[in-house]
Amino acid sequence: MDSSETSCFAICPSCEAEEEHEIVRKREVGSGLDVKVQCNKCSLVHKIHIRPNKGMELAFLLSEGPTSSNAKIEVDDDEMFRVGDIFEHDEKLWRINTIESTQNKFMRKSLPNRIGRITAIRFDEVRVKVTMTDGDISTPGLIICEPDRVFAAGSIIEYEGMKWRIRSINTSKGSTLRGKFDAYKIKRLYLQPPPPPKKAPRTSRERRQAWKEGKLGFNPNPEKK
């Protein structure tokens, strides 16, 4: 709270809601503040006690591709951690993968005092494994991209200077031949060469047949372009 502030928003005990208050008086208490305020809605005068959060160190296992490293990161003691949360550390973004309690049990969310370790994976770039199949030959590969890049089954992508068709996408829920997914949700892409381009009809007979199949649109004379 800045010393020049004359008002603030706080929970009013009478209104039981967050309301704007006028600041009547401030008093420093150690590294914190005791602030006397008056509610603008009901005029109740009450005190707000502001104390700095206590810091503590948490153990993290940070995974970046094939490598992992342990880190101790200082956090606020009242900060809630949830699986899927994204945070910044060492100028990189990380996504919480698991939260383990001090009793070695997995949790979906927790305050720091109950957490034994958090595992996280790098999130500002993800590594998508690929399998390229051409005939009887399959070759593994890797695409490094942004986590929100979208891959769609059946679409054509360029990889290592060649065009490939995404035959199927494997996620934590299994493989599918349909749909589109953000890169961070994908375990593996299965690629195959795209189908050869269709030859344009050249002879009159070929054009008549293409016209019958509706491939030429409206054309009263299918023997001419």
C-alpha cells in the first residue's frame, strides 16, 4: 500500500462484501501496516492488518526435453499451487505436471506447507515426437514448437524440407484419425507422404468424365476449358 493512497478496497465486516474505503490512519508495525479505514457504503470504521507474506523454499523437478534438474525455488507461504499452473523461472515458462505431498501422495492442488515436491515441464516450447512412415520404412523425429501450435489430423505440414500428411495424432487419451490438438497435448504425430496431386483432365474424353463427376463445376461444354 503506497503512503500517498487515500482510499482502498477491502472486505467490510458489516456489508460482508468488498467495498471502497477511506483510509483514516496508517501505522507501521514491523514490516507490515495497521490501517484504520471507513467504509464508503455503511460508514463502519474498522482496522485492516497488512503483513508481508513469509517466504519458503519448495523443491522442484524441472524437465526440459530429455534432461531434468532439481531446483529450490522461493515461494510465498500462502500461494496455492495447482496441476496445470504455469509459472516463470530462470527466464523460462514451466507447467506444473504433478504435486507430491510430504507423505509422497499426489494432489491436484495444495499450499506449500503440505508439498514435498513439484514436477514441471518446460512450457514456452514443447517437443512433439513424430514417426514418419514411407512404405515399409519408419523414421523417428522431433518437432520443437510453441505449446499452442495446432496440429490437425489429415492436414499437410512441412518437416525437414518435405511435405507430410498427418495420418494420426496420439494424445494421453489414445490415437485418433480426426480432430486438432494443441502441441502440448500431443504425445506423438504419425506422418506419411501426402497423396500425389491429381492429374488435370487433358483429352476430351477425360474432361467429359470429369464433368460427369462434378469436378469441373458448371460448364455447358465439358470438352473445352
